[in-house]
Amino acid sequence: MAIALTAVLYFLLATEMAWRWKAFACALFGAAVTLQFNLVEHQLPIAVPTLLHVFLGIWFIFYLHVGDACFAPIKPGRIQR
């Protein structure tokens, strides 16, 4: 259940429909659920990284520092050259 919930939250996070605060809240909640699942159910150490967390960390750093300029939708009527 925790893995499915985390996967859904990460999918919502990856879509650009979520606002910044909502995406950040989803990431924190997903990380908390994943840590709870790893620590309690599998008793894995907290230092076990996953590629998904690394990818999301890089994505957040890029998104928050670059801003919405790269992800802004093309305005209607704008000529692309």
C-alpha cells in the first residue's frame, strides 16, 4: 500500500498541473511514506538511497532555481521561429 501511494504521489508530482507548494507537499509526504515503509516494514537503514529520490531531488533543485521560465506554456497567438 505504501509503495502504491508513493508511486501515485510521485506521478502527481511529475505532472506540471500541480502548483509549486502542492508539488513540494507531495514530495515531502511521499518521502515520509517511503521512509516509513523502508524503516518499519523492511527495517532498511535510512541511508539506502533510491534513484527516484535522487532524480526528484535534482528535478526540484532545477525547477526551483530556474523557475517557471522553462516550463511556461506557449501563449496562444505567439509565433514560433
